[in-house]
Amino acid sequence: MKLKGHWYISLYGPDGNLKDYREGNNVITDDGTSFVAAFLNSAAAAASTFTMNYVAVGTDSTAEASTDTDLGGELARVLATMSNVAGSIYRLTASFLSGTGTGAITEFGVFDSSSAGTMLSRDTEDVINKGANDDLIVVTDITIS
């Protein structure tokens, strides 16, 4: 089984117009694959124990590596909306609204906790400058194949 991730990042200004857009593939971390293995091995665990439902943004542009365990310069982390897009695609949609995660954003990550925790995946992209009144919508698809 392989995991593969893809990110869609949209920045909207206070007027609601699209200001910037990025797409990119991420790296699934070693801890992320261990997390999936533990989940598959533990049918008795409560579903909430194994939920990857937080998305974080940060400012570190260091290239992704499977050994990453956290973002390099985390600015904010929010609870995402989860959905099963198709049989093998797990989608997270996170909204960093006005006043949340403001700055020169270059990195994105999926986590199992509102702070610290296990990071499933990480992506770096060219900088997106999020102003205090901008809304950033981050979508990631994790494909299991």
C-alpha cells in the first residue's frame, strides 16, 4: 500500500477575490506511515484515536523529507473538515480565516492533534503572503493505492 498526497492552496483577499493559488505534491512522513500501520493493526481502537484532522501552515522553506516530524516554523493549526472523495482518497479542507496564520507561508502539514502530535505529511511551496484580512483555504488529498 502506498500513500500519496496532493495540496491545493487558495488565498482570498478581504473582498473575496482569489489573490494567489498553489498546487503541489507532498512527502508522506515515516511517522505518518507508522501511524497508518498502527491504525490498520488496531481494530479495537476508538476511531477518534486515529484521526488525522488538523492542517498546519508555516514559514520554513526547507525541502520535505520522510523523516520530518513537524513543520519548521509553524504559524497556525486548525481543525479541518474531512471527507472521502472517492474510494481511496481522503480529503482535508482547512480554512485559515482573517487573523489566523498571517505571514509568508511556505509549508503545509497534516497532523493528528491540535498541537504537537504525529505529522502524516508535509509540503513546501513558493511563498504565499497571507495578510491579516485574507482567508487561506488549504485542501489536501491523501490517496491510498
